[in-house]
Amino acid sequence: MKLKVCNKKTKLMFPEYRDMIQQLREDNPHFSKMFDDHEALDQEICLLEQDPVRIHRGEIEPLKRKKLFIKDKLYRILKGAQLKTS
């Protein structure tokens, strides 16, 4: 069985904001915590998807919704920061 590479998607998330993400992670503790939470959820989802026993228990969908909610909040912060620098 081929194992999926976990957390690769997070590194590719919002490539157009790569520099701004780095800056916000250093300067904004709230943004940094949300980013870390998103990465942790991504890792947890990835591991669950590799476990055929747990994948059918409905454990993944709530985690995916939470991850998407965090991603939306991260994007709004990035857009707001972009507008401030424009």
C-alpha cells in the first residue's frame, strides 16, 4: 500500500502569499496558531484517510469542515494584510 505524503498541501497553500504568510507567522501569534492548527488537522486527516477501519466511521468529515473553516479565516487575514500594504 502506497502511503500518502501528509502536510504537503499545507506547504503549497496560498503560494501567492508565501512571503506574507512567513511574516504573519512571525508577527501575529493568532495567525501563527491558526496556521499550526490547520497543519495539525491536515496531518490528522491524512492519517485517518490511511486507516481503512476509521475512514468509514465518519470521523473525517467534521475535521475537514473545521480545517476549511480555519483556512477561510487564514485567507481573510491574508487579504486584509494585503489591502493594508497596497
